[in-house]
Amino acid sequence: MAFSTTISFYDNSLLLKKPINGLINNQPLGHLKFAPLKIQATYVASPSFKHSFQSQEVGNKSQKVPLPAFEFKEYMINKANQVNKALDEAVPLQHPQKINEAMRYSLLAGGKRVRPILCIASCELVGGDEGLAMPAACALEMIHTMSLIHDDLPCMDNDDLRRGKPTSHKIFGEDTAVLAGDALLSLAFEHVARNTKNVSSDRVVQAIAELGSTVGSKGLVAGQIVDIDSEGKEVSLSTLEYIHVHKTAKLLEAAVVCGAIMGGADATSVERLRKYARSIGLLFQVVDDILDVTKSSEELGKTAGKDLASDKATYPKLMGIDEAKKFAAQLVDEANQGLAFFDHVKAAPLYHFANYIATRQN
């Protein structure tokens, strides 16, 4: 089923052109403005997210909507440091040393820690604190790292570079890489159950269920298998959306939802934050697809152009670069709408997260 409508989204003139990292031309991100554009869009119903569209610009208004003033760069650095410390403590170097070395190699290889920081930010938004969310935040990074280790294997994407370093199987061999991923996945659930403090048991169980659904046959695995089965075939936008909602967006959604659960959010607030998270989750993949064809391997810290070389379906391939950028801007707008019911100041990190994901350069 399809229907046409006119929608508004924020046109970020810097979208995918300049790195932000919290500052633009030495100005806080709160100075960045978004101009809403009118877009004539045709939506095609899909069982997942209902976002596939064709568009053309039909108008422009001069109204400006600023991001809330917030030191996002400092926030990201501080939170990432706390997450890294907790991850280091969660996987000590112990017997058998080889498997723990492999786990630590990938888990502590750097990265922006987007998922754990989103978990913490969501928890803080609804009245919780970093300590309540940290075990779940670490679990999310363990699951994410597992997915990267397995995704890089020769039987999957067969990649040699991740976060600017040789992939796990290149250092430790395929057998150890598989086991390291498995160990991180099981540790993630143990870590939440064993280390979450001052949160009711029913909420801990709810968060664990969210994580399990996210990584299993209703989440990451579902997206991965449809992705594999789609190789070499003509793929529709609705199928591409299904792949990325499950393969990428679901884990970002779990990060925000688990943080809200641990922070004590009511059911309505959890679902409003889920809507926000679904938008930034799909946004993350749209931007990733664009970067894959516009950046070098050195800039990305992973092999660039692999999707193009393997003829995989991507948003730029199906929509074109310009339309993919417009879609990304629309998703930023939708994410911001999901935050409209929350305190503007407390939600500042999440507003900036959406803009950060849209304008990231690697």
C-alpha cells in the first residue's frame, strides 16, 4: 500500500560534508540551525519501518530551529572514558589467556562507544544515573563487538580492517575469532544480570529480554540472513529497510530502550524513546552507506567501497546520493520529534546524538 503526503524535515547544509565532533568553526553545536523543507513523499508500506520514499523539494520556509546548547564533544569524551574503564574491568586478562586476549583485542580497540553512551544518556534523561545504566551499556558494546567480529569473518563480509586495525580473525585465526564473539555475547547477558545494582529485578529482566530480542532471529540475525540472501539480487527499498532496521537499527534501539528501563521510565516514555531510537538507528545505516562511497579506507578505519565492489544494495545505490542525504535529514527530524515530550535541557545529549550521527565522517 502506498500513499502520498507532504512532510517537513530539517535540511542540514553541513550534512555529511564536515566533521562536527561537538564543534563547528569553534562554535558550540547549539549554534547549528536546521531549516525545515517541504518534501512531497510517497511512502510504501513495509512490515518494519515504513520509510521507503521518493521525493522532490516543493518549498522552503525561513523558520529556524536551534539545537539546545550543550557541550557534546566534552560529554562524549567523558562518557567514553567511563565506558572504556568499565569494559576493561569487565574482561580481565585471565586463563585461558588466548580467548581473553582475543575478546579484549576487539572490545578495547577504540570506537566511538555510541551504543553505550546512548544507553547512559537515555537513563539520565528519565531520572536515572550512569551507574544504573553502565552494566547494560557495557553489554551493548560486547554485543556490538561480537557482531563486528562475526561480520568480518571470511564466511560473512570477509574484511581485513576494523577500527583501523587488522580484524580479529587476521590476528587470532578464524576459530578463535568465532569463539571470542561467542564469549562476548554470553558475557553480555551475564554482565547485566550480575552487575546491575539498585534496579528492580523485573526491570533487569525486561532489559535482558530486550537485548535477547535485539540480537536474535527477530533482530540482528534476521537482518543478517536477509542481507545474505539478497546478495546478487534486485532489492527493493522496503527489503533494504528491513535489513538495516534489524541488522543495525535494532541494537541502537536497544541501547536507548535499556537505558530508559534501567532509569525507571514508564511504558509511554519507553515507547517515545523507542521511536527516537528507530529513527537514529536507520539514520546510522543511511549515513554509513553514503560514507562507504564517499570516504577512503584511511578516513573510515575500515575497508571503503566494499558494498559497491560486491554489488550490495545500499541507499545511495537505490536512491542516489542526493535522495539518500534528504532521507537522512528526514530521519533527524523524526528523531527530534520523538524527544518533543521530554525536558529540552535533559534531552540535549540525545538531540545532539541525532545530529552527530547524521554528520559523522567515519
